[in-house]
Amino acid sequence: MKKILLLLVIYVSIYSATAHSSGVVSGNILQSSSEFALNTVSTEGIIDNITVYPNPVVDELKISFRISQAGRAGVAIFNNIGKLVYKQESDVEPGNNIISIDIRSKAIEPGVYFIQLQADNQSFTRKLIVK
């Protein structure tokens, strides 16, 4: 039964995408099925509107994001070969949050890095340039 439901969801998702891209959507069954497929397949994240600035950064880096629930958020900075060079955890509140990192005091050398924001089993990675 699970396999049939999964195949139905996949079929409806593909058919719905094809119908929407061609501009043809007909019948209530397709509309109801595509709504069902979208509601069961997609999940809303608790983090959005992530901005890392300034980029490139010289002194102070800011990570701005919106989160839907209170909790802990972790920020990690990795160098270009994947080595962890900095890690910080912060308490966050629902709504807009900003995490600041003083790059120079953390002895992060100029170069290309990847910054990762993680909260509630979600992880987002952005490229970062330190000058």
C-alpha cells in the first residue's frame, strides 16, 4: 500500500509539474491530487531569509536570518579543504536574529571559506571570502 501511495504521489507531482509548465490544468481530480502531493512531499523549514554580510568580510561578519521557533543555532566556518576553523552556538528567539563574528579576533586568515548555519536539523552553507 505504501509503494502504491508513493508511486501515486510521484506520478501526480510529475504530471502536475508537466501540466503547469504547459499551462494546462484540467479537472478537479488533478488539482486535488496535486495539492495533496505538494502538502505531503514538501516540508516547511524553520529558518529562512539567510543573509551573510559583508561578503567579502574584513573585520566583523554578520549572519542574519529569520527563525520560526526559539532554540539553539550553530555557526561553523570551514576552510577550503573542509577543516573547521571556528564554531559558535547561540540562543535564538522566534523572528529575526543576527549573529556577529569578529573575524580578526578569531585569527581567521584571508581566504575562501564556507560558513554553515545549523538549527533544528536544518543546515545551510554559504561561501565566504575573508580579506
